[in-house]
Amino acid sequence: MFRVADVYSGNQTSNIEHQTSVKIILAYSGGLDTSVILRWLKENYRANIVAFCADIGQEEELAGLEEKALKTGASKCVIEDLREEFARDFIFPMFQAGAIYENQYFLGTSIARPLIAKRMVELARAEKANAIAHGATGKGNDQVRFELTAAALAPELKVIAPWREERFRKQFPGRSQMIAFAKKNKIPVEASAAKPYSTDRNLLHISFESGVLEDPWFDASSKKMHGMYKLSVAPEDAPDEPESVDLTFDRGNCVNVGGTGSVRSEDLGRHGGRPSMSPLGVMQALNQLGGKHGIGRVDIVENRFVGMKGRGVYETPGGAILHFAHRQMETLTMDREVMHLRDSLIPKYSELVYNGFWFSPEREALQALVSETQRNVTGLVRLKLYKGNIIVAGRKSPKSLYDPKIATMEGERSTYDQGDATGFIRLNALRLKMRAAVGRGGSPEPPVNAKPKRID
């Protein structure tokens, strides 16, 4: 019988070795780690392995994946197109929240994991599997993201994490041993001793880490590393002329990407009648534009949830444009206090996504607040893209809170009475004057025009 202890400890009891009905759903990418793990699970758990791959925008990486999984030892390979769901239900809500981890990372890997784990849970139930498994290391964040999602959605399911098993680490102390294992077992993998970094790609981004990138002094933008990048050209190789693009927003979501002059102001709004692009279409269009102009490359040392620092290099061309444009739309349409309140929650929201708490009550509560803040984030943002830079070229909205009659510096035309500021400043200065007086050991001097107090 398949037991909880057997799953977590990896003990090879006779119960497991002779139980042919054991079935494991493995998160499978076809890369070095999951290819080796697939064969290892089959050999060590004597189980039927269902390789699951969520198509969330890996593009050419999916070519030949099913054939490869079956040859590696899987009894079945399931590949599902989840790109639209990924964009609509995960990327867009996160970008409405303005999420960005430690002011640099667009959370491309983080936001993909809850969707993959969610579908693995659903597949495990459909296949009557005993457990799910993943190839995340014991030093990273992904193990937490996969397993917290499983705990939230299917606490009865067992989880196998080979990297946390001592016998697995003894057999594969480094990537060179995994590469040798793959070669010996005729498992084709992209990683090699000459290119030992790992990658993870989806609709939002591609990440690079480990190997030569573990040295934070190593220059990942050098010419010799240009071949590593897949979604974008180097900024110095981008076109010498800027390109303009319009992004149309409806309630905080981008619904159209087009060239300049393609949208009229009166067409904006929820009932403007404009044909909308799907979230997937928006991301694909922005990725193409951003990649062409070398936008969205980030090289950071980040604080992992497990306690250590890690160095990662990311390409997020479309996400960088979307994040910037969304903020520009908010500056025009969001109330000041609402914006500041939402902004104060960005670090918390981003941390929840990064740490794997997408399916948590606190994230869902924050999302409800975010949705409320986005009611009037509707309109058009015009950008110029140029050699890695995103430059705002204009914004307009039928929901705009910007009133030129108030903001104008031409005094006679302004409806703002500058004299009103006198009392405003005096009231706000009162506590500062009191503090200064206490510091001097006295009391503040009365205003010059103040009337003497009558004493009876």
C-alpha cells in the first residue's frame, strides 16, 4: 500500500516496490532536472509516471516533448494549453495590483507556479494518482510555491520532492552528474558543461540562474553572453529609431495594443464598442514589441523565501511595458488616497506571490481591494520604446481626475484660489511649531496679526 511516510521519506519498502498501481503526476518541462527526475522516480518508486506540462508560453521548448517524456520512462504525457488562463486569471490580476518584488522582479516564475500546481491537483484527481512530484530544489522558492498550492487545494495529496531526499542528492551532487546521467540514458537535454545555467520560460518572462550566473560579479550583459537571451535583443542592438505604441485600458486591464492614432478619446471606456484583444493577445503583442527594443532585462540578487540570497537574470519585455503603462494610467485616474493605500500594499502583495501564497485568504482579500481601486483605471496610454527604455508620450481618459482649469499656472484662468493655501499651510505647520517650541523650552510666538488674549 502507498503510505504517506513512503512518499516523504522515499523509503523503498516492499509495499511500494510491488505496488504496480502507484501513480505519480510529475511537473515536467523536458529540461535537465525533470528529465532526470522522471527516470529516477520510475526506478526508485516503481511507479507509473504521468508527465504533466502546462503550456504557459514556452513556445519551441514544447516541440517533441511528449515523445521525449515517453522515451524517458513516462507512462503518459499530458500537455495542456493554459496560456489564456495564465494571462487572464494570474498575470492580469497581479499587474492590476502593481506587484513587483523588491522593486525589480516582475514575478514571472512566481506567478506561474500556482497555476501549474492547481492543474496538477486537478489531473491527480482525474487520474486517481497517489502523489504529485516536482523538480524544485530544496534551496529555492518553487518547492514552497508548488506545495503551498497543493496544501490549499488538495491537502490529502502526497508530495514528492526528490531534491530533498538524501539518496537523490548523493547520486546527483551537481549538474555535471545529472548531465552524465542523461547522456548515459540517452535523454536529450539542452544543458551542457559548456552552458551550465538553467532556464525557465513562460508567457511573462524567461529566467536564467545557476552555473556561471552564481557569481554576482559576472557580467551577464557582456557580448559573450548575448546568445543566452531568447526574448529580447541587447539594448545596444535595438533599432536606432523609437517606436510608438498605444495601450488601451479598461478597469485596470489592457484590452488593446496598437499603433499611434488607432484610438479616439471618445471610444474609450467600458461601453465604447471597441474590439478588445484577449489577455493572451495583449501579452504576445507586448512581448514582440518589448523584445524588439531590448526592454525588460533585469539582473538582480534577490532574497529567497527560504532565507538565502540568489542571483537571477530575467527577460520580461511585455511585462515591463504593461507595468509601466498601467502605472501611467493610474496616475491620471486614481484618487490620491486610494493610490497611496494600494501602493502601501504592493510589497505585501508581491511577497505573497513570491512566497507561494496565491491561494491564501489574505491574497484574495487584497485582490478584492485591488479590484475596487481599478474601477476607473480606463483610458489610453501612449509610449515610445527606444533601446531598453520606456518613455511616456501621453495619456488620456474619460475618467481623468486631472483638471487643467485647476492645475494651470495661468492665474486668471485657474479656478484654484492660491490664497486658500495660507490657512492650509498654517494648520499643517502647527504641530511642527509646537515641537520646535518644546525643543527650545518655550512656547511658539503668536502670529504677528494675532489679537491679544483678554484676561478677566
